[in-house]
Amino acid sequence: MKVIIGSSSDIKTNIVQKALRELNLRAEVKKIRVSSQVIDQPLDKETTQQGARNRATNARKAKPDADFWIGLEGGLHDYGEGYHLVTFSCLVDQSGDEFIGEGVEVHLPENVSDEVKNGNQFGEAIRIYAKEAFQNAYANYLKAKGGLVYREKVNTVILNSNNQILLLQLINYGDTDWNTPGGGIEEGETPEEAVFRELKEELGTDKFEIIEKSKIINKYEFPDFVVVQQIKKGNQYKGQKQIQFIVRFSGTNTEIKTQDEEIRAHIWVDYRDLETYLNFPGQWENVREVIEKSSVKAIIAGKIARNYLHHQEK
């Protein structure tokens, strides 16, 4: 693979080389001096991104014999409370299609913000975040053209004898983030087999019965940084395809022994309160659709109605 970077900077060349190595890619990286066609220190995100695009397209014009052309640009953006460091990368492929990646924005302390605005310390700052921006641009390219696939996994809506729904809080979740149990389908495994294996591994009990397999398949793409993480692990996943099940738990709460290294807590939640626990984008909408298009909808609706009448009688 031959890669041309639109810059004469050794720092930017090293950034791209390191980023490619982390993605397990072998490439010949060459640099060429080109114009960004923006000011040396861009002071807004739009100008910074345009600088990255200009560098990549100008590199392609100057040296058309390559597989990819890369532009990296760092700048500042003021949201009103001080400057943020912003970084963008543009990857252009042989078809001329552009793929943009953005690094994490960093809010700079006032004294550092002033120095960076004046051109000081910026070379060091961009090292960290420009690499991420380039890898995110490459992830965008792979999602569009690189043959990445969806990881197949199972997702379960588990009901107890009170028709409450089981939620798990993983170690890496925030204090208000929860999810329904599930996991990846292993090679040679049926989705049903994956359900029982995952629940046994995660919850330490096998007292589960599949009520039904949902017709709702939840399919979504990972954010760019997650695609990058997967590539670094040797996986070629651009997202997940969830095969979903309604499951009945016949045991008691004391029989649930979660994996301490992965799961922080578990909780049983009434359906009427479920939305307040499912904070990730599309999470509540998916679970609601699974339940509303299942045979247990009437059971759960009946419980809600009984609870309402009970409170009215009081």
C-alpha cells in the first residue's frame, strides 16, 4: 500500500505511520509539500476540516500514483467558553472519494489556549489527536468500501415471575447506563445456543426458558472510534446485528451471580419505568418494539393496568 501525506512535516508523517501500524497495515508513507489553502492556524472547525480536505486533494493532484492520499489539519474552535483544540483528517481513495475523520476535542486552559493560538506548543498537541482523526477517517473508508461486516449477537428481554425486566450495568458504563443481557454468537453456534451460553456466563444460572424469538432485528453501525478498536483487535466489524429473544427467568434473584469483572450491578425494572434506564441512542425504542410486537405485551399491559387500579383504590 502506498500512502501520500499532504505535508512536509515529519511529525505528521510519523503520526500516519504509527496510526497504520496500530491498524495492522503495512504501507509506504511518502510526504509532499502542498498548500492547505487556509490560514496557518485555523480558528474554527469548518476551516480546519477544509484544510485537511485541501491537503489530501492537492496531494493527489501532485502525486497521483498512490493508493491513498491523506490530509491532516489541526486548529482551534471557540464555543464561547474558551478555545478547543480540534483535529481533522481527510482520506482520499483512488476513486477520488473523500472520508473525513475527527479527533477528540480538547478544551484548553486559558494560558495554553493563548500560546496555541499564537502558534506555540501546537506541534506536540496535534500528535495525540491527529492520529485518532486519521484512524477515524480510515474507519469511514472501510465502512463504505472495505468489506466490513456486522457482528451477529443475541439480545434478550428477560422477565421474572413479576414480569419485571432484567437490566445489567457493565463495568465500563456510567452510573445511569444500563442494558439488556446478551452477547456475540460464536462460530458454529445457533442463536438459541448463544442465548443459554451467554446467560449462564453472565448471570451464573441456567434457569431460563425462551418464550419466543422476536421478529425485530436490531442493526446498527458502530461509531468510528469503535470500528478502529475492532480493527486493532483483528476484527472486521462495522456494527452489530442483534437477534432478539423474550426469555423467562424461573429462579430467584439470589441465584443470579454476575461476573464481577464485567458486570457492576443488575436490577429488575417495571416496564413503565424502563425508559428512564435505557439511555443509549435507540436503546429504549428497540426494547419497546420487541415487547410491543411480542406475545408478552398483553401480560405486561395487564400488570400495568392492575397496578393502576390498585393505586386508584388506595
